[in-house]
Amino acid sequence: MENRQLKYWLGFSLIPGIGPVRFGQLEAAFKTLEEAWQAGPSELKHVGIEDTLYRNILETRPKINLEAETDKLERLNIRLLTWHDDAFPARLKEIYDRPALLFVKGEIKPEDEWCVAVVGTRQPTIYGRQVADEMASGLAKSQITVVSGLAKGIDAIAHEAAITSGGRTLAVVGGGLDSIYPAENTMLSRRVIEHGALISEYPPGTRPRPENFPRRNRILSGLCLGVLVVEAAETSGALITAQFAVEQNREVFAVPGSILSRASKGTNKLIQEGAKCVTRPGDILEELNLTAVARQTEMKEVIPSTRTEGVLLEHLGAEPLHIDELCRSCSLPVHTVSGTLAIMELKGMVKQVGPMLFALARESDENYALAID
């Protein structure tokens, strides 16, 4: 779209009550949104919009400085895409109630077409944190872009895991891109921009109101081939994303959890209702027929370089183990175990999944062999 036309899309986005349906009405009634912006009261009256919105346009339009608002986007390094732009995600154009425009900070690349959403509770258990990390890492290492909502909990873990694994990630937020919510994820948002993009249908200056988040979830699912719910209570917002995915004919995946855990009641119910039960990233790749897209590189075999590392590897597994229990089972002093674990974590052999809780970074099908005499 011509750059000079974008400012009129931006202008209408700043008028309360104008969403995708109204943008469609204005485009149908006028040749361009520039003509719609310049239309007089009588011309607007014939568009068929309700009286409240009609008054909003007449009252708000003169107060908007289009040049100043456009300059603001440039200062904030925010790009505006409309549903006519080639760069507008193709899959998102297909959904019902598609957004008329997107504000993007960072870059949406063609390879982001291969993406999966990873969502869940804001208060994950240790199990949920570990699973979210492993699922997002596995997807990212297979060149699948990880999409989430930048919320606390599972969302933040998914973004972090994708970035740490050298992959790409997109965050769909419920407010303007100049106001990150929650504030504690501000630093994470900067990393997302470096390794993907922040996306919103709301212009800068829009506060992240509660009613915005359910609507943003349709974009989150609409971008993707499928949605993975890691942990979710019965009233979790992640279930709204899953419902949108069903309506948009996207695949829904869920990680099973303990029947005694409130954090898994929503995911277990999804599985009962027909969601694909997954226990590893490969389940998602196979279901979406993405195995050919994944990198065909083998992970290097983890070889311990000391006897202590070898002993620890024999006792560690996928289930988190407390350092005190590890010391007892290995008959090693705490200072030796803690120091060796720190080195092994730097090597990518183990990971800390909770306070003093450690697990293997990956499991091997073969026994570990010492690379020393």
C-alpha cells in the first residue's frame, strides 16, 4: 500500500469504535480511506454506521494530527501493515474477524509462516515450566517460530526458550506497542524484537485493558498452524485461544497433567474433547506434517569429561531432582555436586528447573560413556 494512504488507516484506528467491520464498511463506501477521511457529514451518514460511531468520527477526526501520529510510529520504530499489504501474514487474512491492520515492532519474516502458538497459565507449576521450556525449545530448534502472548508464566517461558535455542518468536499483545504489559517483561520484549516481532492491532497509546486480551487471542491463534496449551486451569485465558483455534480450523494440542493438579484441569479437559495429546515436540511436527521443515541436524552426544559428571548423569533424568537428594544418591559432598552442576549447566548438559532442582537438558537413548582414562 502507498505510504501516503497509511496515515488514514492510522487515523481511523485512533477513533473509538472503529474495528475490522467498520474499516470494511468505509472501504466499500469510498474508493480509499483518504476519501473517507475527507468525507463530509452527509457522505458519512450514508455509509450506514450507527449514530454513536458517526458522532465519534465527527468529533474525534479534527483532533487527530495525522502527520504527528505518523512521526510517532517512526520514532517508535513501529511498522503499520494493513490487510492489503503483502507482508500482512497470509494465514491471518483467512480468519473471520481478521484485524484490519497490525502494528509491528521488529520483523515478520516469510519463514514465520511455519509457526505454532505455545500458551498456558500465568502461574505454572515446576512441571509446567519444564514442559513449556522443552516444547518451545524443540520447536525453535526445528525452525518453527514460537508464538505467544508475552504474559507471565508459560508465555514468557516459551518466548525465552525459543530465543535461547536460537529460534524466532512472535508476541501478540493486548495494548499499544509503547506500553508493555506486564512491565516485568519489558526486557523480554526487547529480546523478542531482536529475534522476531511484537504485534498488536492496537495503536500506540492504547492501554492494555482486560477486554483487549480475549480479542488478541484470535490473532495469536490465527497466525499459527496450531496452538499448544501447556498448563491451564478451567478458567484460563489459554482455553479462549484454543477455542479460537477450533473456530479457525487450526490444530489444538495439549500436554497432559496430573488429575490432582488444578493447573492441568483445562488441558486434560481439552484432551477429553479431542485435542491432540502431546508429550514431545515431535508429536506436533508429525501432526502438522512439518518434519520436512525441521532441521535435519543431530544433537551432539553429551559426553562427561570427569568422573563426577559421569556419576551425576547416571542419576539425573527428565524428572527434576533436588540437589540434596542427588548428593545422597551419589554419595558426594554438596560443594562438589553444586560446582559440577554449574559447569554442566554452562555446557548445556543439565538445566535448573526450579530452586535447587535439576534435570537433564535432554535424554540419550544410550548409556553415558566417560571420555577419560
